[in-house]
Amino acid sequence: MRCLHCRHPLARIDEVREHHARQTWYQCPACGHQQTTSEPCPDIGRRIGKALRFSAAPPRPTRQA
């Protein structure tokens, strides 16, 4: 990943994984600019049909009438 300001390679400074998501903080060693990315964890997903579903909260039970 490169800095949006000076295109210098960014250094990863922190990462948090919680609730099926990963948030990563980067900082540019040249200009000090910081960037954050958020993405679903690729190894944690719940299959629904033919697709994977990612959510920050656990699934809620559905009411059936």
C-alpha cells in the first residue's frame, strides 16, 4: 500500500480483528500521513446459499409466524 500524498510505501502500525472484520492503520514514514483500511476477515464468514455473508454483529434469530 502506498501513501495517497507522496506515493511512498506505508508502514503498518496497528491492526485490530473483531466481529468478523479487520481494521488496519498505516503511517507514511516520509510525510507522516496516516491511513486506515477496514475489511471483512477472509477466513471468517457465514455461508448463506452460494455466497458468504460478513457482518459486524452476530446473527439475530428470526421470528416465524
